[in-house]
Amino acid sequence: MSRRWLSAAVVCAVACITQLVDASFAYWSLTDSSMPGGAIAGAIGAAAAPTASVSGRDVTLAWGAASNATGYAVARAGFSSSVGGTCSGTVSATACTDTSLPENGGSSTAYTYTDTGKLYNWTGPTSAASATVTIPAPALTLTTTTYSTGVAATSSATVTSFFDSEGVTFCLDQSTLPCSTQLNSSSVTVPATGGTTTTSLNMPALSTAGTHTVYAIGTAGSVATASITVNQSPRRP
């Protein structure tokens, strides 16, 4: 390659780079020519604090859009901070559902949420925190809680605040699986949303009067209990 062609190539390369720099500067100068990165971040408005509604162990969030944001990062504060469902990663909409929130040791657990607008690799101000939302502890309700010795019976059982799609086994006086007295004759699975299901239990003919405990044991770790009373049946004359 001749020296003349080499010189021309260098001039062309310098001109191209200069045009790119000029274009970049023009883009930055639309925001803040003194600090481009900070200017972009400053151009992203703060989104409104999210509103939250609870269904079982799921929380649905919605918030007002932040100016210039193309996505949002949702954060949870409380017993567990790792968001899931459609709230994980970068959320392109202004609503999402955080799923399968854990409770703290079987007790009802409180959480709050914030959202932060994003534009490419820049982030805007974080919103104010949402109102506190409470995830109830798993619970078991029986329609019949009083029985008589020597008499088999049925009862309707409802579990709430279990994990979505969690399998449930009902046991008498035993909190671990497999149990010696299982009360549900068919498999029970919580629906994909809501955390609640109802089923029928078969209570055996118990021979001893007293108080007993029914356990609802979930395959994902949920456990709920309900007490029943067995009364002595009257003796026949």
C-alpha cells in the first residue's frame, strides 16, 4: 500500500471517529453536557409507590409510570427479599405479581415494595415504599370439630395461605409424613392461584374421648392445624 493511500485511510478513520463523537456528544448534550451518565439517570422520573393486593401467598403490584423509563426493577423488603413471579428481573409493564412469598416460621409476615425506573443501563430514583402487606400464616378450618367415640364421620376441610399448586395431606395427631391415620382418601392439590382449597375428610371411629389435632401438611412446607373434640358416646341401656 502506498504512503498516499495509507494517509487517506487514516484521514477517513479520524473523520468517522469524529462524527461518532459528535453524534454522541449531541445525544448527551440534550440532557447534561457536563455529566452524561448522571444526566441520563436524572432524566428518568420516579415512579409512584406501588399499590399491593394479597391473594394467598401471592402479591399483585401496580404503579404509575416513571418518565423515560423503559423497564422497572421491583424490590421487596421484609423476611425474604427475593422477588419472584413476573416481578423478577426487569419488568416492562407497570404491574406484576410476586408469587409464593414465605412466612416467618408459620406466623403472618409483613412486606413492603418499591419500584425503580430503568433506561438501558441507567436507573432513576427509587419510589416510596408501598403500604405494608401481610401474608397470613397457613390455616386450616373444619366444618365439624366435635365427634363421638365409636362413630365415623366426615368433615369439610379448607386450607388457606398455602403455596400455589402445593399438594396437601391431612393427618390425625401426626405432623410428619407418612402418617398412620390419613384423613383424605384422594390427593389434594392447591390451585395455581389463591392458595386455598377445600376437600372432604373421613374421620375414623375413635375409641377414646379427648382432644385431637388435625394436621394439613403441604409438600412445599406449609403446615396448618385444627383441634377436634371427641366426646364419649352415651352407653346404651
